[in-house]
Amino acid sequence: MNSSLNAARRARELADLPDRTFDLLVVGLGVTGAGVALDAAARGLSVVAIDAHDLAFGTSRWSSKLVHGGLRYLASGRLDVARESAAERDALMRSIAPHLVSAAPFVLPLTAAVSRSQAALTWAGLVAGDALRAGAGTPRSVLPGPRRLSAARTRELAPALRPAGLRGGLLSWDGRLTDDARLVTALARTAAAHGARVLTRVRALWLGAEGALVRDELTGGELRVRARAVVNAAGVWAGGLVEGVRLRPSRGTHLVLRSSALGDLRTGLHVPIPGELNRFALVLPQPDGRTYVGLTDEPVDGPIPDVPEPSEAEIGFLLDVLAGVLDAPVRRRDVAGAFAGLRPLLDDGRGRTADISRRHAVLTGRDGVVTVVGGKLTTYRKMAEDAVDAAVAARGLSAGPCRTRRLPLVGAAPRERLAALAGQGVPRRLVRRYGAEAAAVARLAADRPELLEPVVPGLPVLGVELAWAVRHEGALDAADLLDRRTRIGLVAADRAAALALAERLAEASAID
């Protein structure tokens, strides 16, 4: 079946919802909900998946874009979760989405603030993390092992580091997504290719064991969706749809810097947070000329906002952490933007949200609705598998076994094939973001060569990316294009410069 999502397909599939009863209704189209839709559709179930906003509207677009191998879990003694994370990372890097996940290097600078005993403990952790890699079957050709670096080599990789007191560095590697929202989009499109109906701008007003009352947010019309089973994957909003789910959301904030603010940074950085043994701030260079710096962990009380806002205190905290290792500090005026996401943590009674387990939970309510919360982006696939297993068991559905561990997403291809595409003149940016579909994306410029030009001077985002998102990735308006299919919108000035083109392309979204 066709994987393309667009306004015309949405209208057709929404129109006949009242005439069918589906095996499974999925509420929420973040990484977990899209993963549930794919898992269920690949098992042969009929699926409808809805979201009140857009693909990856919530937490799934606000992550650090890392595919972790479980080192943090190892440090806290959760060997089972650490192994699971390493196994899921391997599946993403080698089978599911090798076009979207690649190895990224990180250096932990050994400054005067890092004692020799702390450095030794960290090195032991990196070695243990490499053992997790080996246990998961990930070859070193895909994910290299850790190394100790001299002070000179450390500054070659990160010239912005303060030389005084620098003893060297610890180099390690982890998985990194080209873009977390792109992973969600690929999941949703692959689910659609397996027959799932993927409908954005459809809000669940009420959930029950046999379906939901929903509202089309574009027209205001309400309708009933009938389903034999329901999975609530609404993330931080999950507790508002069912009873008995207690969440303690925490906010994680990142800064957006122009990469020039940190000089010629050739690697990411792990920067120890003062007073914390196993917590680090991350410096994450991006291929679009920006660098992200994060991540905070602040408890959130009260109503859950659609789009969380970073606080000035969090911005100041991250700048202070950076100042502890940089030769020339980054000032508040150097911050081009900032973003925050909310972690849907299950309340386990612990004192700090930073200490709450990131292990996911699958809860089946008395009404039979299955809710999946917690977890990490890296383990979305296992979360989805567990949620579908629970729904199948709770409602007695007839379904095949899980198939997603080795099921490639749209655009996935061996790295050799992707390298060949780049060698055939397809822009490398498109290969990194669209994989095997990159040539098809480029062909959208056959009659409009200007679409192969950057949308905004100084940014690598090309016009064909916006056109492709409208035709094939379900983008319905300019916000979908600028804030989720691309990340132009993270910097207000860049968003303003791209808005007119995005609006023109979005107006043409109702295609055949």
C-alpha cells in the first residue's frame, strides 16, 4: 500500500471512519504511538491512529536526538534495561533506520572539576557500555569503542575548551538521529504502507474499551470511532484521557546556538554537571549549522501546555555549565533559540524527577484501555510491542507475532547504497534525511529548479524538503513544515524568513 500521507488521503480516510470497526485505535502519534500503529498493522490488525495536532507534535520532537546504549541504566544497576537499550539501538542503526541513525562521537573533557577518581569511574562506565554494544551484536565498524585522549587531541576536536587545567579527554560513541521528528514521520508512513490509517488534527474527546468520540480539529465535526481495542499513547497528556494514570512530568530544556559560537567543534561534548555524579550536559553539533546544548530536568506542576516554554533559570543554568569548560563563555545574547519537552514519567513516589526510572509502563485499565507511558525514545519499539501485546491479550484479538525488530522503515537502505546515492549527485543532505527516497525528493525540482536552493540563506534546508512533506509526509500547514518536518522554526528569525514559502506550499496540500 502507498506510504504517502497528505491532505487528500486524510480526507478520504476520515470520511469513512463511521462505517468501519477497527481492530485497534491508537491515540497519540509521537514516537510511541506511531510505533504502536506500525507494530499492530504489521501483525495484520486493522488500525486507525489519531493525534490532536501533528506527527511528533509533543515530546518526540524535543529530545536530544540521541539513541542511547543504556549507559545511564547501567550506572543505576538496571542491567536488564541497559541491555534492552543497547539491543534497540542496534536494531535502529543496522536494520530499522540506518539512514536516520549514525554513530556520533562525544568527548568528556577532563578538567580540574573532574577528579581522577571520577574520571576513572567514568572510564569504567564507558568500557562497560562498550561491552553492552558487543553484547547487542553491534560491530565496531558501526559504533567504535571508547578511547583516552591527550589534552592536545582533546583541544583539536573541541578548540573552544579552556586549556588551563585540561588533562585530556574521554572519547566515546553513541547513536544519533538525524532528527527525532523524522523518525516519527518514517514510522507513521511505514504504518500507512501496512494499511494503518494515520490521521492528524483528530482529537480524542473520550476513550472507552470499544473506541472513542473524536473531533476533526479542521472542521469541528464530531464522530464516533469504533474499535475492538484502544491504546492510549498520548504521552504527557495520557492521564487526562483515562483514570488511574498518575504522571510526574519533567521539563527538559535545550539551547540552540549558532555553531560559530563554539568554534570548530568536531565532536559532541559531555560536560559534567557540578554536584552530580552521573549527570552531564550535552553539547550536540547539528548538520544544519546549529548546536544544541541540554538538558535540564525540572518538575512540572499544573496543566500541561501544548508547547512547553524553557525558563530563563534553565537557560542560565545551561550557560553556567558551559562556562565551566569553555575558554570564552557563551553569553545570553548568543542564544539563538531554545526548546523544551516534557517527559511522561510515571509517578513512583521518588523525590526528584531526575531520579524517577525511565523504564516504560504498560497499564491496562478496568475498561480495557491500554496506556503506555514512560520510557525513552531509544526503546520506543519495545514499548510499542509490549503495548500491542497487552491490547491483544486484553481484548482477545487474533494477531500475528511482532515483526518490527528487523522491519525497515521507509527510506531505509544499506549504508553502501546510501553512499552510492550521494556519489550519483543526489544532495548529501537529502540522503542523510530521506535515505533511499532521496533521489525521488530531488526529482520534485525537475520543473522547479529553485526548489533545490536553501529555503533560508545560511541554512541547508532545501525547498524540495517542504514540497515533499506536503505531498508525502502529511504536512498540512506552515507550522508542520517549519517546526516538525524541518527545524527551521527553532530560530525565530529563520522561521520568519521561510514563512512565505512554507505557506505557499502548504496551500497546495490538497492534492490527488
